[in-house]
Amino acid sequence: MQRLPSEVAGAWVSQAERMARIVIDRLNLILDNASAGNYTSYEAFA
């Protein structure tokens, strides 16, 4: 089944948005832990 380029691009963009949100959430978690004085927050990457 062939998909239109616009459909493929739309799926790629939505996937990239999900990945970006996950990365941003983890960065925010790390920054929150760092500001709280917990610099060894390996659980943020779990």
C-alpha cells in the first residue's frame, strides 16, 4: 500500500513531536532535580 508523501511527512512530524516532548520532559525532570540539589539523578534516564 502506497502512501502519499504528505502522509509520510505528517507521520514523521508527529513522531518527532512525541520524541521531542519526551526529551523535554526528561530535561525538565533533570533540571528540577538539579535545582533541588539532587545532582545524581540517574533515575531521570530510566
